[in-house]
Amino acid sequence: MEIEIDEGLVRGIIAAETAQAAAEIGQLGPIAAYERSRSRHDERVNTAADAHTLACKNGCYWCCYFTVDVRAVEVFSILGFMERELSAAEQARVRGEIEANSTLLQGLSEPERMRRNVKCPFLAAGRCTIYEARPQTCRNYHATDVTGCRASYEQPDNIDIDPDFAPLVYQAGGAHVDAFCSTLQQLGYDTNAYELSTALAAAIADPQSRARFVAKQIPFVTLTGNEIPTEFCDL
């Protein structure tokens, strides 16, 4: 699906988020600043002019079986949310699924991961148990017709399926993530992308990974991250 870029929308979000992210990262540190940015992210997506066309709703979770990449700042925020908000029993369940997924996925290439359905460890009883702290990828995944999402789930080997999406929602979310992550990178923090479960497992196994991230070092010594180029910042 080809879209026409709304340069005014994208430029405005990038300018505003870059300035606010830089100020908050300097004042609060990267993790707290990221957590503040999430409400702005949601607001920008929810107020996009075509947000009313989205088909996503409670009880729809085809995408919760798709591969998800995260950055280190998201990993440490998610782990903090787990410790604060989930019961001990739920944390134990989640950690078990994280470890199982990590074992399954760690040896797979990105194309191989894309062709495999793996249940997100945070999906329980048809809902996301960390919805408030869900990754940026999940915040930006929206469809206007669940048919494509269901087809992708039922045919994981078919990577040519392209679910319909709302162009302005897509641009608003993408511009926000580009701006925040570019600012984080410019300030010296790791912004490589890692597979969700393997990164969570690495952080759980090595409590010093958070301190290395905050110190502007590579956080996960056992993982190789992938640099994700920004899509909109070149405007």
C-alpha cells in the first residue's frame, strides 16, 4: 500500500518530540523519559485524522503472535512494569514463556522469525497484561481490516500479505518513534533493535544490563542488535 506523506504532520511531530525528548532524557534519564513519551505517542496515534477507521479492539489478538522487535529502553521499562503491576504468579508465568520463546527464537534469522507464529509472553486470556507498557512496535501496529491480520496469522509463511492500515495513524506513530529514538541515539544511548523475548531473557539473566544501558554502553553482551533506520527524520 503506497501512501502520500503528510509532511506538515510528520515535521511537526518530529520537531515537537525531538525537543521534548531531549529535555526529558537530560532531566529524568532515558527510561523515565521514554515512559513519559508513551502518553504522547498514544495521543498522536489516537488523534490522527483517520484513527476512526481502525479495526483494532479488545479481544483481537492475531498480531500478538507476530515477531516484535524492541529497543533496550523498552525492555527495562517493561521489566519495571512487570515488577510493579503483575502478581508473583503472573510474573513467574511470563518469565517461563520468555525463556521458552528465547530458546526457540535465538537461533533463527529475522526472515525465519517472520515466518513463525510465537505467542507473546504477555498475552493472557485474550488481553495484553502490560498494555500500558507495551512496545512501540505494538503501539504502531494498527489495521483497518482484521482480515489481513488473520490471514497473516493463518499463513505465517506468506510474508506478502499486507494488512490495510490507516496512513495518518501510521505516519503519526512512526514520526514519534523516529524522533524519540533518534534523540536517544544522538545522546549516546543504544537504540539497536532486539527480538522481544531474547532481549527480555538477556536482561533478566544479567541484572547489570540496565546499568550498562544507562551508562551509554551496549546493554546485552550476548546479543547482536540490528540498527533500524529512521523512516521520517530525513524530511
